[in-house]
Amino acid sequence: MKNLRSMLKSNKPLIIPGVYDAIGAKIAEKVGFDAMFQTGYGTSATLFGMPDYGFIGATETVDNARRICRAVKVPVIVDSDTGYGNALSVWKLVKELESAGASGIFLEDQRWPKRCGHMQGKEVVSQEEYTEKLGAAIDARESKDFIIVARTDARATEGLDAAIERGLQNKKTGADAVFVEAPRSIEEMKQIGKSIKAPLVANMIEGGATPISSAQDLHKMGFKIILYPLSVLFANTFATMNILQELKKTGTTSKYKNKVVNFDQFNDLVELSKFRKMEKKYGFSKRE
């Protein structure tokens, strides 16, 4: 497996899609992505049908990470929200996620209950409190290849300059990458890129607060990780709504015959042939 630390040292942008279940992770790997991101919003939406509004906790995050990491051979970075408690909670969470197979985390400085970074009404904890959590995360990891991404949501509450200052402090504390969430213009993104000399995260949410830019343009601005956390969630929602509306309206899905994978293609994706070979190897067919 490639490790994230070596990817961060390359001179190319690292484009990372968000996934929220094992099948989505397998698709991302099959398409050819070198890494993926377990999205907290996707986890909350698909487990509970609820928004990214502080409804999931450590248990849901770790359980989902274990399923996703087992399904693929590429690095998975896990959205760990605020760490679900104090510095000790963060320490425990990192231990559990690394054991589950995760290759890194995003850790943010919002006050709980947190919410999606592109929503209104966010609050952040003091830099001192966050530094304690970040330090605990760094101390907890067993492997030097486990990546800690420090996210600040202070742009919405304290302004861009304060958010950049938090980013600089987080880099000084030992974060492997820095994430200033939800800048509102290309000019703000350029300012972040010029001000913080570290691997930076650009968060591309369709319809979100930050303008969508190409990976090449973002890399020129100074961003290393180009994250698309909700594209799969939005696309799957769109496809599901369309095919179910058609089924409800007409009683058949024939109209979408050429817009869905077929039975054999899906079985190939979930590696049915591998399990058939295993079944034969272990003698199940002989007992039938």
C-alpha cells in the first residue's frame, strides 16, 4: 500500500474523493484514486438520514472506518470531527482508528455539537484547547506514516487572518497538513496558500461556500490535498431519486437500463468470482 506521507511529498496535487461505505470505497479504488476520505457528513446521512450536525460519535466513526478500510488497499483518511470529547478522547480515537486500518485523520477545532464546515452557526474552541487535542493525536499514533490533518473553522467566526494564524500554530504543533475550512473567494484561497508553508487542504463542496477550482489551479495556489468530500453522496442521491421517481411514475426502470451497471458488472465489482473460488477450495460444493 502506498502511504500518505510519501504522497504529500510528491510535486503533484493529491485528489481525494469522499466515501461513506465499503462499496463506494471499492469503486473509488477501482477507478484509480490513490487515497480516499471517509466523510462525516456522508456517514451521518447514510447511517441516520440526518445532517452533519453533531449526531454521529466515535462509535459510528470507528465502525464505519473499519468496514471501509477492510474493503480497499489504498489509504483512507477519516473525518474525526472534533475528536468527540477532550484530549484523552482524541488519544483513544486515534488508537482505535489506526487499529481499524485508517491512514490518517482530520481533526477540527469546532465547539461541540459541530456542524458541516459550510453551514452557518459554527463556533470554535480556544486555540489552547485545540492544541491539546492535536498534541494528543500526534502522541497517540503508532506509525509515523499516520497523517494528522489539522482543520480550523475560525474563518467563519474570527476572520481569515485569525484562521491563518491558527493554521500556522497547528503546523508548529506538528500537524502533517493544514486545513483552513470554507474560504469564500479565490483571493482568500491565494492568501492562505501564500501564508502557510505546509501541505494544505482545499475542500471542494458543490454548492458550498468555497469556489470550485481545478486541481491544477489549486495546486498553483499552494494546495496539496484537493478534497471532494460530498460528490459521491450528491451523485448517488441524484441517481437514486431519478430512478425511484421513474419507478413510481411508470412501474418500471427500463428507461434507465443503459444508465445503471448490470448484475454481472456489479458482481465483478464485489469480487464474486474470488469467493466462488474460495468456496470450491474449501469444499462447500462437494457437500451439496
